[in-house]
Amino acid sequence: MIPDAETARLYLESRLWPEGVTCPTCAGRERITTRKGGFYRCNRCETDFTVRTGTIFERSHVPLHKWVYAMYLVVTARKGISSMQLAKEIGVTQKTAWFMLQRLREACSGKLDKLAGFVEVDECFVGGLEKNKHEADKLRLGRGSVGKTAVLGLRQRGGKTIAFPIENTDKETLQGAILEHVEVGSQVMTDEASGYQGMDGLFYYHATVNHGAGEYKRGGVHTNSIESVWSLLKRGVYGTWHHISAKHVGRYVNEVTFRLNAGNVARHTLERLDSFIAAVDGQRLTYKRLTA
């Protein structure tokens, strides 16, 4: 479908500008002059632009058809794709592929509406085991979650998934996040962690399962759906990415949740790709900001 850069440009323009060429500065469509090579000029605000302007593709020297193929690979790879693999697939350096993937993950960070109905909430910890670290990197503060990044996940049964890193797992943080992302009056299901205690009857109907006692399901009460999200995330970490720094955890989590939401396999591949393309607008990420 998209064998070269010119085809990719026309394809992206049709998706990002469905009503015609649109200026990224003033959003005008009337006084646009077409120039060579996909360049346009808005005579209203005197801005020169292309379909890349104001998107994750801006100021990238990678041809657009390679960007589109990279997006296709990200949205269809269940456990993600590594920068080494992407570099070989599209013929760029590993450093370029890593920057491209981080830009694409930035586009996956779109804000979702509040969840409602039956919502499962759980947290996981991403990072290396203390015993596997070099001596100079060990924190020597114990085992378990020490040195790992906490990630909170919320999944509506039959609906969307929201997940993001959190500073800690105390009561204020966990319940504050639930209040921000879940409609009041919903049925919230969690494990027995102390941070979730005291919610029932205030804003939500709260039910728990006691994992510490070996209880994982009681009637319709369980957190199996959100735990399946952690399974996908960790398979991606262990099998594809191998290591992700605490600084970038949020972007990798965004990629996983995007595939579960707009990139759900129940949708046609091109529909998933269209959703990805729609998300790139206004999501520019510079290398300086990425590595600061």
C-alpha cells in the first residue's frame, strides 16, 4: 500500500487532514498555497509547513513510509518491538530506531475518558531484581519492590485500560488516582492492599479479594483482567525490551495500554493504524527533551 515516501505523505495527509490541507498554526484551510515536495504556505498567518509539522515526525530525516511501517509494527506486535529489530526492519541505525519508538510511545499517551461500571485496580513494579544488579547499583534496602518503579493500572471490564507510573503506593496516592480516573458510583475491585481500604460507601462500591490468603476470585469479584495487562507488560520487558529505565517506564506503559485500547486486535489492522496516526498530531518530542 505504501511503497515510498510520496505515497506515505499522501496517506498521512488524507488521515490528518480529512477536510483538506490545514495550517497547524492557525487551523485555517482557505488561504493555502501548494508548493513542491509536500510543502504548503498559509497566507493567513504566513506559516510554511508540511504534514510533519506539529507531529512526532517533525524535523525527522527518516522517510515517511518508514515511519508508517514502524507504526504498523508497533500496533500489531503483541509484546512490542525492540529498537534493534526495528532498525533491521526499516534500515536505520539502532539509535534512530530507539528515538523513533520513543516518539511513537509519546503519541500513545492520549487522555481517556473516566472509567465506569466494574473497574479493576491493581499495581505492579517494573525493574530489575536486586540480586541481578552490579554491586555498585544495589540499594541494599531489601527485596521485592526495592529499586523498582510502581505502576498503577485501572481496567474497565469490557472497556478501556489506563496505566501510569506512581511515586508510591500509599493510600493518598492510590485513592486519589482512582478518584481522578473512575466515575463516582462505580464498582471498584482491588486486592487487600492497605492503600485501598476505606473506599467502600464513600464514592464507590468497593470489593476485594485476599491474595495473601490464596483467594483470587469470589463470585464476580477478582482482578484477573488488570493482572493480564501486567502479564503483557512484563512479557514485553523480559522478552523484547529487556531493560527499561525508570525515566521512560511511562512511555512503555503507554504503548501497552494503547494496544489494548485503540489498538485492540478485535479491530481491523488499518483501523488500528488510523487511530495511531490520529494520535501523532500535537505530540512532538525532541531528542533534547527525551534525553534531558
